[in-house]
Amino acid sequence: MSGGIVEKHQLAGFDERARGFNRVVEVHRIERMYRAVLKYEVAQIAAEGDASGQASLEALIRQLHAGGFTQLRSQMSFRGDDYLGSREPWIEYPDPRVPRLSGILARWFGWLGKGRTNP
């Protein structure tokens, strides 16, 4: 892949208007940095990470969550020039604004959380 693209990921979820989407995220290597780029409608959203392509993708996910995107998940489809198809697992990114239901119920009813420690 030309242009410094080191990975491509499929990113799926719901945008801020609760519309489903599935788009490609390109991860570029620029010197010692990685940059994840999502083209969505007329916008180009980018985030950088210094450690790895995955770090830049996670920074992009945080940015999308902050913008109201939900139920996000990704799957790597290219590593360099190698097409991975659907061999890689989907990675789900929990919505930060939605508390886990079991935690809410445990607090409300007490008995659900007995004997467990909260993470």
C-alpha cells in the first residue's frame, strides 16, 4: 500500500444521529507517529498515536465517542499489502456514557453484586 498506509480497518457503529455506518479507517505511519483517518460523509476525522497503529485507532474511537458515536467496533482488513479478509476478530469499544447494566442493577438491588468485587 502506498502513501504510508500500514493498516486498514473496517469501523462500524452508529453516528451521532443514530444512523448505522460501516467505513474504512486508514492508519498511516508518519515518521515516528501513527495517524488513523476516517472519512465520514463530508468530514475527515483524524487522530494520532505515538506507540502503534492500534493506539491511533483507539484515539480516533475516543474522539468519535466524544462526538456522540456509539456501539463502535473495528476489524483489521489489511496489514501493509496483505489482505486479511475476515480472519481478524472484531474489537468492540464500549460506549463510555452507557454504564454496564449489571453494575446499575447491583447498586439498585444489592443482591446482584453480593460476593463480587467491582473492577
